[in-house]
Amino acid sequence: MTDHGERDAAHTPVTTEAVPLFGEDFGGDPHALYERLRREWGPVAPVLLVPGLPAWLILGYYEVVGVCRASRLFSRDTRLWADLRDGHAPPGTAVPAGLLYRPGLAFAEGDEHTRLRRCLTDALERLDPASTMRHTQEIAEELIDAFSPEGRGDLVGQYARLLPPYVLARLLGVPENGIGRFVAAVTHEEAAPHPGSPGSGDALGRELAALVQARREEPTEDLTSWLVGHPAALPDEAVTSVLHTVLRRGDGPTADLLSGALRRLVHGREPGSAEAARGLDVEDAIDEVLWTDPPVQNGAARVPTHDALLGRAEIVAGDLMLMGIAAANADPVLGRGTTGPGVSGRSGRRAHLAWGAGPYRCPAQRLARQIASVGAGVLLSRLTGLRLEVPPERLERRASPLAPGLDALPVLFEPAPANAARRAAPVVEPAFAEPDPEPEFVNPFRQSWWHHS
């Protein structure tokens, strides 16, 4: 492997052509930007995360799958990211929180990652789907009761962002009298610009540590107790880190999955809309979000441990690589469109990348889908005359290079008294309760992809 010393500017994403994942072009229509990058650069393009902070955006479907599966060559340990490690980032740069290393499942590697992931998957498999559905429906009903008398509401701030953390609190075994405080800690940390930012604190860490200790002393039937009692005998710190990963990596994306599906479903009730013409139902809407507007559009960061050729890009060890999930799902090599009822791909061999690929593929996809599916179904059955308050093109998104989900989803409907006779359908397991298929793999790398000294 070549020892570069000073980083060769020609081989890094720091170029005058690097395209910002912020500003008007990205915020206005990120999908148009992804397609322009693909035309100009091929499957790998140089981008700026924030001013002065470069990265490579992987746009090709098979390239994303290949990198995600080659975990020994492309590390999840972002402490290897040279721009941060060596102090190249401009002073005061606000690095997105999801890219900063934190001990635990999301960034662990090798045997440690395998051990932590096995503990989590074993615990998740013990969840009873019917019980999870009931919890989700009960909480959804309570959240809707809070704004249903008004005849208007924000389905992001008043519903989609609250449903996942409340459900997860129940599943983790948080005592009823502490759920409000627990959810406040989750949402507060989710809103913090980055760890250590003013006011961010570590309230969630303290809540989780106390929960783990309580379940160690008095186990019950919940995810925390099952992790504490797992045969792998994880110490409390490791259990806490796994739970933190579940909340930080699952709460926000599940909220965005739900809000994205609701946008399509609510707009689909309006005559003449594209969604109405397709006869979109809840499961179709969720599939469409996962394919065309995934909660994490750019993420699953990797840092190469060797220099590599990928597409037409010469990537240097220590560069940051972002997986362009939304762009890869729309890669022309898949031979599918990006809209329409056939977009789910359930009948084909290929799978969308919203859950990731390889050893870090989301272990809680079934749970996330259950929450989104039940949450959407309950809301649609409860609110009559549901419609968007503003045209779809005026809906605003968060200014995030990683997860630019809806910032608000204002709607109007016929006012209904809280605690009125509820018309939600009985809880049934969604038709697609099994995990989505693993993405297909074709080796995307050139034979001479290593730089040798």
C-alpha cells in the first residue's frame, strides 16, 4: 500500500468539482442532484458534507452492496477518517452526529460486532408481533387523541416523531411512570446537532444505564431484560451501548419512514393525485418510501483501510465514503423505474438498500416496518376528511446531508373529540412481516483496485 504522507489532492474528494450536499440544489430536489452526479462522475462522486468537509458519495447499487459487504476493507470505525483524525476539517465544522464514532454496535468490528449483533437479534426475535402491534396501536390512539379535536395537526411533530420512541420505551421495559422522561431524553438527543453540542448533555445515557441496572436486579419480559440475561453475559456498559444504538439508529429513521408513507397516503386521498391513480395502500406506500425516499438517503459511512479504485474514483485510505442509498436504489442498472406499484421489488431478486447490506444490515427492520404500518393504518382510520394543508411541493425537509426527511406534515381533517368511539381496524400483522430480501451482489471492483508501493 502506498504511504502518502501528505494526502494527494488529486486522489481525494477535495476538488473544485465537489458538489455540496446542502444548499438550494440539494434541498430543492436531491434526486435530480444524484442523477446529475451519476451522469458526470459515474457510480462514485466527490461531494461536500458541509463547507470544507469532503467525502465520496457511492451512487451505484452494486458498488454500495460491494463496499458494505467488504467490511474488512472498508471500516465502520470513523476514527480512521483522516480529515477528522489529522485535523484537516475547518475549525468549528459541525460534523453530522451519525458519522462520529461511538463505542458500541454501530461502529464495532470483527468478533465484537458479531457478538453484540447476535445478542440484539436474539432479543428482537423474542418479541411477540401481536403484542408489539397492540402497544403501537394503543400509543397511536393516545397521540391522535391529543390533536384530533383541533381539525388540524402536524403529522411529523405531533405523531410520527413521537410514536417510535414511545413504542420502543414500552418494548425496552421502561416503567410507565418514567416513559415521558425517557422519550424526552430520546427526542432531545435526536435534536442535538452533534454530541457535546451546547445543551446536548447525556440524559439518554443516564436513562439507559438506570434501566439496565433495574432490569439486572429485576428482569421482566422485555428487550432490556433479554439482553441483560443473554448467554453472552454482556456487561452493563455493553448492554447500554446496544440499546443506545437501537434508539439512535432506529427512532429517527422509523419516524421518517412513517411520515414519508403518510405523505403519500394522505395525498393519495386527493382526486387526481398520482398516488390515487395507483391505488396506493399502506404497505405499498411503505415500500415506495423504502425505494424512492429512504429515511437515510446518504449514510452507512465507511473508511477504506487501503487505497482503492471504485468506478472512476481513486479513493485514498482514510477518505470518508457515504453510501448513497436513495441514488443507488434508482440506479439504471436495476432496470426499474422509481415510481409505480412495481417499485417494491418483492417479486424480483434485487432488494432496496434502505436497510443496508452486509454484516451491518439493519437487524430491526421488521420492528420498524410494524411500527410504521400500524401507525399509518390507525391514523387513516381515525381521521375523516384527511388532506394536506399545503401543496406537496411546499412541504419542507430537514437540512441534513444524511437524512433529509420531512420537517413537518401539516394536515386538515374533520375535528373529532378525544376518546371518541375509535374506528381503528383490529390489529393484524402486516402482510409483509418477513424481512425484506438481501440485496443482490455483483463484484463492482476492478481487478487492480489496490495501489501498491
